[in-house]
Amino acid sequence: MTVAADETSTREPAAPPAGSVRALLAALLGFTVITVDVSAVNIALPYLHRDLGGGMAGLQWVVDAYTLMFAALMLSAGAVTDRIGPVRAYGLGVVLFTAASLACAAAPVMPVLIAARVFQGAAAALVMPASLALVRVAYDDARARAQAIAVWTIGGSAAMALGPVAGGLLSEYAGWRWVFLVNVPIGILIVALLAGLRIRSMRHRAPLDLPGQVLAVVALSALTYAVIEAGHTGWHSGALLAGATSVAAALAFVVVEHRSAAPVLPLGLLARGRVAVALVSGFGINFGFYGGIFLLGLYYQQVRGWTGAEAGLMFVVPAALTTCANMVAPRLAQVVGRRPLIVGGQLILAVAMLVLLPLATTTPVWLVLVLLVPLATGGALAITLVTADLIDAVEPARVGVATGALSTFRQTGGAIAVAVFGGLAAGATGILTLPGMRACLLVGGVVLVLTAVVAAGGARKASSSG
């Protein structure tokens, strides 16, 4: 997310209030750890499987328990932040996230780890909007605030890209539990930084749509359960019941949102072409990127037999490319426009799925790195512009709701990718197979082409109606 500075003003930015840099550091640290936890765990999965068992379905739930709660609760997290104030909301979120991380690290069996991941994802959903709100209230000057938010945004992008590297190195040299334990001292440091802040925390009674929020959680969780179970054991009665529950909850969600005075997801927004393009694009981008990381982490370790450290280091170059693409995208958009990059980024990700199809047990490392270039750059080129276009498409009073919806669609895309890919990728032994991996890549390519087509059609419709 970016905030435009007032380019007509020639005055120097006002000196930031005391504690603003401290607040930015606290916000950046929290945003970093919750973002790293999305991708770092992927590289730790073989180590988790070795210690706790659980099969492929268990590993999928380790990823999706976090992602699903992160996705669903983002719809209300902004309202909670407004009600109790950004400093209090951020502090609460960090404390809960730190406690949940400690529980993850101490988990003796897979079900306990999955349960702890649920709470960790719920806390992350509060940390995300509260960290940005903290930056906003810490800087009174618009230009200084824009620079601070830019630092916050770039830090989050870099954390997402570097997550697999950290996950691999920690799992190999310290043990998988340190993927979670490392959050504890960072959480303590954040609380210490917040304790010394002297920033006025504004509050107002933002309405909460609890029925809509509960139905969103039920719909997404039941859908993910149905997909994971069907992928491994077929559409048995439990999977069918979960699928039916998801459909019923989704229909009830639509009814509740139509009737609610303050819905968590105003359905009228979805009718706007640019908003729909942003949400569909966000889903597709994360479907391809998260799904790709999930597959590659297993491919490096289960197919090629590499250590977690070796697998993590394979993400160093893609991480650098992802960060660079995020930074270049706004300037490139000034030359070719936002919409071609939004559509083109998804098509590049679709190509990324296809170029990875020839991967085998003996593919040279240099060639693997070359084949990763589209995966590293496609989504990164598009997602910054997707966010900017969404913000421009809604009135200021609805920016928080719209960006929360985008975060939900993005995280849902990642969760569904893991749910679908896990079932397709695992053989009879529950371990990744090359034929299963190629089936996943083909599905990912098809999904991204479809979301790119929807984005292109929506963009043309929005342009003609404007």
C-alpha cells in the first residue's frame, strides 16, 4: 500500500513526532515476522513430517490453518483496530502471536501444532492492519508518512521472499521448532518498543459484523477441509458434508451481508469492475506464488534429497528478484500502464508454471534458477499495482474495507493452492512425486490464465464504462 505525497508542496516535511521511528521499527518487525511465517514453514515441512508424522494432509493443514485464519479474520481486523486503537491492537496482536509461536514450537504432536497455528493465524490477522495503522498515527506529515509506509511495504515484500531461506537454514541447523521460536524474542522486543511510545491512539466505535465474520470462517475452513480430504481419500461422506457446509455458509454469508448495516464485505464493492479485477487478481497471484513455493520446497527435499539449508538457499536469487520487481513495478507502470502489468504479471506466473514442468531429479541447479525467474517476478510486478488500483477505485472511507478484502482473497488463494496441490502432488506414500507435481503446475497455469482473462475483461469493462 502506498500513500501519495502532496507534490505541489515545496516545504520541508515537518519533524516527525517523538517515537515515530521507534513506532516504524516496531511495526516493521511485526509485519516481517507474520509475513515470514507464511512462507518459512513450507521449507520446514519435511522436518515436521519426520518428527511428528501426519502425512501430506497434516502438512497441508500446518500451512493452511495459519493462512485460513489470517485470510478470514482480516475482514474484521481493521474494525477491531479502530475500536481499541492501533497501539493497543498492535500490542495485543503481537502478544497473542508470540504466545502462539511458543505453543507451535512446543507442540508434541501434529494436532497440537495445527491448533497452535490456528491461533497464530488469528493473531497475525490483527497484527497486519494494526501495524499499518500504527505507522499512520506515528507520522503527522503526509510526506514523511508516505516514506514510512513505503519502508513498511518493501519490508513486508522482502520478508515474504526471504521466508523460505530463513525456514531452510533454521530447520537444518537449529531444528524446525526454531522457525517458531525465533518469533519470541522479536515479539518481546516489539512489546518493549511499544511500552516507551508516547503516541496518541485514537479510537472510535467501528461496527463489527460478527455473524458475517463467523460465516466467512466456516465457509473457508469447510471448503479447505473438503478439498484436502477429497484429494487424499476421495469424495467420501465427510468431504461431501464439508463441501455442503461450505456452500451453505457462503450462501448465508451473502444473505447476512445484504442485510447488515456494516458488512465485513460490502457486496456492492464486488460489482465495481476495478475492485473485482483486484480481488480476482490477488487470488490468482497468491494461488500461483504460494502454490509454487509449497511445491518447490517439497521438490528440493523429497525429490532431490537436499537438506533444508540447501533448499532455502535456492530461494535467495528468487527473493532478490521478487524484491526488485516490487520496487520497479510502479515506475514501469508509468511507461506501459497499470492494467497491462496486472494482466501480464498473471500471465508471466502462468508461464512460470509451464516452464517448471521439465524439472526432474537431475535438472542442473543453474537451470532450476533460470526457470524460477518467471515465478519470482510475475506476481511481484502485478501485486503492488493491484493494490494501488484498488485504492484508487474506492472512496477514502472504504479503503480499509477494500484492502482487507484484498488480503482475504490473496490469503485464500494461497490456502486453496496448498489444499489442491497437496492432494494432486502426493503419491501412495504421501510424498511428492514428479507426475503429481506436474499435474499441480498444469492446474496452476490454468487458474492463472483464467484470472488473467477475468482481469483483462474487467479492465476493459471498467475503461469503457468510465
